[in-house]
Amino acid sequence: MWSFIFRRLLLLIPVLFLVSLVSFGLIFVLPGDPAMAMLGPDQVENKQLYLTLRAQLGLDRPLPVQYLNWLVQVLHGNLGTSIRTNFPVTQLLFQSLGPTVQLAVLAMIIALVIAVPVGIISAVRPGSWADVFTTIGALAGVAIPDFWLGIMLIFVFSLTLRLLPPSGYVSPAKNWGHSFELMILPSFTLGTALAAVITRQIRSAMLETLQQDYVLTARAKGLRERLVVIRHAFRNALIPVLTVIGLQIGHLMGGVVIAETIFAIPGMGRLAVDSISFRDFPVVQGVVLVMAVAVLLANFVTDLLYALVDPRIRYS
């Protein structure tokens, strides 16, 4: 087990290297110039000041030198300084990490609460009305864009029914009740699409597992149907489901950007959007780097969960 973990961590190194290249390259892909963005429209025509600022930022050096200098600073925990606010990027990321984690966790919980029972019922009763409605709901959940669903939820539950607040954020440490109310709509917006994908995977895996010999043997022994479905079928169907959940973390990170923008949540997604609008390249680089690392770690944890779910899997 430990040797497997060590090998997987070693394999993460080249992937992280590629992620760092992509993050660093954003400064040259996005339109605009960091030096001009820092100077502003009043001083942009001062060529001497512009050249001096580019030299201070190291933008006048060759690209390999710029990348190595940036990588060394990143390895020391220094992601630079925000052009827009003049605060350290690490400080801004730390402040926005809490809302993003809270939103992502709640969205995943909502997705699992919906997907697990619905997927199991759909698989146990194939061809029934429950199965038909599940299929239609899953297709709708995949097809409906997150931004449209978020706007519709605000219109229905906030503006029309006045049941939930439309936007904003409050830390759970200050007022957990109001914080939960503010997170219901954005979490449901993200969780719906996740639930649709996971539901279809659970149904597919369960249909295959329910036809296995050990399931038929369990039924022949007279075990209760609930015990057969949950203990024997569902647990053995979890391997492909875990794989899909791990892959959906990337979709979740993309959805966070949309949800936080629509619902005015001061998380990493909204920080990225604001930084792109203001050409705040260091912050954009930091957000992309942190989100990419989060996705890699989520997939790494998913691999480790395989052995916990299925005792037949042994890492050597």
C-alpha cells in the first residue's frame, strides 16, 4: 500500500510540472500587459516608467528564465502580488478557499443524496415508471446549463416565492444558519448536474452487478432483498461509481466559477473571474494552479478509496 502511494506521488510530479507550465503560460495567452494594467490609463503613455516596471516584474527576461524564477517562488509558497489589490496572492487564495470548499462539499453531498437512492431504485426496477422518470431527469440534469438553472432558481425561490436569499455569503463561523440558507441554491445548482451523471453510472453498474452469480446465490439463500441490494450489489458496484465521482471533481471546479459569479460568493471561482476582467495575471495563475492541484489530489484519493470499498483490491 505504501509503495503504491509513493509511486503515485512520484507520478504526480511530471503532471504538476505540466500544470505549472500551463499556469505560467496564462500570462501570455490572456490579452493585455501586466505592466500596463498596473500603470493604469493615466500613466500608460510614460514609456520610461513602463520599461522600468517591466524590468521590475522580470518581463524583459527570456521566457525560460521567467518560468524558472516563477517556479522557484511557487515552491517557496510565494505566488506573487496581486496587480489589482497589491495583496499577496497566497493571502487572497486563502481567503477565498473557505467559500469554495464549502460550496463544493455541499454540492457533492446533495448530488450523492439524490443519486444513490434514485440510481439504486432505477436499477432494481428497470423499465418501471421510476426508471423512466429517472432517465428523463438524468438527461435533463446533464443538458441544463448551470448558469440557466442558477438564474431560474433565483427567480423562483428568491424573487417569486421569497423562500431563500438570492445571493451573498456569510461564514459558518459567524452565522451557520444564514450561511446554510445562502448556500442552498448554489449547491443545488452544482449538485444537480453531478447527481445526473452519478445516477446514470450507479444504475448502469447496479444492473450489471445484480446479474452476477453471487447476487443470485444470496437471493437463493433467502436473504432479504434490501440486504442483497445494499451489501452485496451496491458495494461491488461502487468501483466505477467512484471513478466517475473522481472525474466529476474537474466539472465541479468549473461549475464553481459559474455558481460563485451568479450567487456573489467570494470564492476562488469569482476571484478568477474578477482577476481575468482586471488582467490580474498573478492571481489568475494562482487560482488555476490551486484548482488543478485540487483535481489531481481528488483523483489520487479516489484511487486509494478503491481498496477500502473492495477488499479484493490490493496495492503492492
